[in-house]
Amino acid sequence: MVWLVLFVLLVEASEAVESTNPTNQTNQTNQPNQPVSPINELIDQLLARDGEYRPVELLILLRRLDRSSLALFERESGTVLEDALFGDLDRVLEQLNHAADRARSLGLEARTEARRSGQGQWFRRATADHQARTVWTRAEPSAQADLFLDNALAVARRELTRALQQADRLAGEAALVDLSRIDAGADLLADAEHLVGALGWLEDDGLNAVAVIAALEDDLALRAKRLLGRADGQLFIARVYAHLARNRSLDDGPAGQLSRAELHERAGEASAALEALDRLAAEAWSTRLRLVELRTSLALGQRERALQALSWLCWTDPQAAEDWLEQGHDDELARRVEQFWDLEAPLETALFPAWLLARGYPIPEVEAAPRMDAARALENIRLLRQDPSNIEARGWLQNHAPALMAHWMKERG
């Protein structure tokens, strides 16, 4: 009866993990809550029962090995235990690796037992054979044991935080178990469960990007900030954006879906964002992508490219450019922006790059600039700065941008 209960628990836990995978969710945007690993629970049972963890006992609990086969292996020389195991060998080794990680996370001490004379190998693979003969036991009690217990909650919280910072899912699961046992009502437990569950996404190359992004924006970003603080919380979320950026098949998506460049920017990967932008065709550019180019260029100190992006933004989406300028993201431009807004004879935002150049600010040339008056105004101001007597440039400005020409003349006077 005990074996049947354990088997049912293992199957249910496995199904629960599958149901929380974002790739299996079509109409849900909530992130998965991954249950505690059944292997972790079995190791805990063995520690409570035997005071130690032996891999062979775990194989028996997992129904990978029966005791009669173990007894036969121990009696007969020249046999290999792996031949008596049930199920896929790679899966068995994966479970033993997980169990070893769990034992290390619990601070257990490892002791590898030598094979008895005449006894065959447990596994043909040397590393697996060594692992199968490694017994894990609790450390000897020390004079500091009471102090450790008193600080158990603080230790569990610290281990959880470290696991999240290092994106170590196995350590995070172990810390969750410890924390829930020490303080099942801890305020941070719900946030921690969601964040540890999200670490599983970093192992999945087939995520539903739209669902994951919605979960990040609507829920996980707040949880990460609350649990880890602003800086570490941002780094946690950035890892997921970076993973999405590396596994997306398209450089630009439909409205409402982040492009590869935007994902790289949110991941804090400014250089990768610009590289993604450089691969785009001219017709694929949008206001959102110009803003990415502007922000990431400034972040990388590529000021000339940033000013080119700002010029494009002023010409193609003046309102977006005005919103960006008003937020004062660039200290070097802030004073000039205020002067531009305070002009007695106001100019439209599209003429801001030309006005800057007229004031002597070094606005770079823009290759393949759009065929529109605001872009041509910038180049005619450039011609006048090179040769103030250029009649053709003066005439064009007088006819197409007289207010800008008046500002130019005022600056020259």
C-alpha cells in the first residue's frame, strides 16, 4: 500500500510540472508554480528513516530497482546493477544527479564507499558508478547547533535569495522547502514560489513569448522587486528577457509583441539591441525601435548615433520625440530643450534638429534621411554654416521654413 501511494504521488507531481510549463499554455499568461520535486521529498524521507541518503535506496523508492535484483547483484560477481534497472537509463542518471544536488544543498557530507571484493560495477559509466556508491549523511552536531537553529529562518531566506540571484533552480527549490518547513506562513513564500518557478523558463527554448512577457510585466517584476530589491529584482527579470531574445525567431513582431531589439534592451544588452536593429530592413523600423536605438546608443556612449535617432524621431513622430525630450533623459540637451520650448516664435518639434545645428550644436548628417521639409531644413542649415552666403540654401529656407530662417538670422546678427 505504501508503494502504491508513493507511485501515485510521483505521477501526480510529474503531471503538475507538465501543466505549469508555459509552452503548454495557450490561453493563460500566468507563470507556472512548480511543485516541490518528489525526489526532494523522498530524500527527506530517507534522511528521517535512515539518517542518511543512499542512492540505491532512492532507486528502490522510485521503483527503478527491486530488492530481489539488488540481492542478486550483491551475491553474484561480474554483474552490473544498471542491467537490473527499470526505465530509461539516462532518466535514471538524471534523477540521481538531481538527488546529489539536493543532498549538497542540504549541507550533507558525502562519503564514497569502495566496492567489495568481487562485486561488479553499479553503473558502467565511471562517474555514475562513483555517484551511486556515495552515501550522504548529516554533519556531526556542533556547539553552534542551537545557534544555527535559532537562525534557521534567516539562513533559509539567505539561501533562497542567493539561489534566485544566481538563477539556480535546484538550490531555489531546496531553499523553498526549508523555508516552508521553518515558517510556512512567511510573507515572502508566495513571491518566492513564483520566482523559483520562473527559473524553469530559462531551461525552455519553446516559451510562449507573449504569455511570458505578460507575466513579467503584470506580476513577476513586482514580486522580484519586493523580494530581491530594486537592483537585484531587475537583474532577475532581465535574465528572462535575455532568454526570450536569444530564442525568438523573428526580429520584429506585430503591435503588442516586443521585438528582439526591445527584448535585448530590457535584458540590459544594449550592444545586442543595436545589432538586432542593424539587421532590420528600412521598412521595418517603427517609433518604438527608434526609441530603442536612441536609448541604447546613449547608454553605450554612441552619441552621434543617438542624435541621428533623435533626428529621425523628430521627423517621423514629433509627439514621441517631444515626450522623450520633456522627460529630460539627456542632461546635455536639457538646457537647450528648455530654450527651444521658450522661443518667442515657436518652432515645430520636427525642426528641433535643424534649430540645434543653427545654434552651433553638432548634429551629425543622417544618411538616407526621409524626403520631407524638416530633414531638408537640417541639411540647408548645414550648408549655411559651411557658407553663409549660399544663396540656394537661403532661398530654400526662406520659402519652406521662414521661422527657422529668422532664428538663423537672429543668431548671425
